[in-house]
Amino acid sequence: MPLKTFKLYSLSLLEGNGECVDQKLIPIQDGLIVNMENQKQTWYIEAVISKEYTDYFKKVKENKGHILVDVIITSKDNHPAAMITNVQTITELSNNISVLLEAKLALKRDVIIEDVLKDLVNEGYSEEQLLAEFHNKMENLAAHPQSALNTIYRSIKESGNYNLQ
């Protein structure tokens, strides 16, 4: 099967903070994301970032840890994808580092849609207002709803399948 390669537009770390998740944007100089189109649904993310993140990624790799990340591919207008990753390699470049992450999707689009709707219902919109606000939020979804991030982080942590760092 052919691979699908996309430009990495943004990369954010999703770190647990009690019951919530903090989103930390990592400025990238360049990057790619590759969908391997295999049965395991594997993706690879390569990001060229500042050397100031070297120790963080080395620690995660040494601990055989996992990182929950949010990526946006190709354009800032695309919806984000939450992925659970592990560090494969860290390559020192002249002014930066290149980090290669192996990834799997952690959050499906249907879950995001459901969380957006739940948030709107909890905010008390009427049916007509609800539909209008739902369409507005889905069109402008530059980040996952906080409730979706909290839920996915909690479920990944509780599954025991990953060593979240």
C-alpha cells in the first residue's frame, strides 16, 4: 500500500495536570507526518525543533515512555489529531534537533464531535441556537475541546497500556 505523507503544521504536547490536560505548543522549524497505511494504523511524525527540548525527549526515550500529542497537518485550518507517541530517534542537527515519533491516533473525529455537542448542551443552548453554535464550533475547531482532551488522557493513563511522561 502507498504511504501518505503530509506537512506537519503544528505539534503540541498534552500533559496531565491533575484532572485536566495542559496543551504546550512546541514551535517547529519543519516537519512531516506519514500515514503508513498499515493494519496497525501506524503514523510517523518527524519534527525539527529547538535543541532546548533535547533533554525532555531523551528522558522520554530512556524511560520508554509515551507522549500524548496534538498535531495539525498541512494547514492551520485543518482539525487537530490527538496521537499517542513514543520517541524512536533524536538526531542532532547544526542548530536544532530532529525528533522521530511513532504514533497511533488516540482520538477519533466522532468522539470530538460528541464532546463539542455535550459542551454546547451543558451551556444551555436552545435547539436552534445549538445547531448554529455547533456549526460555528466545528468550522473553527483549531483545538480539541478541553473535555475531549481530559477524557482521552484519563482513559490512556487508566488503560495501563502506555507509560505517559
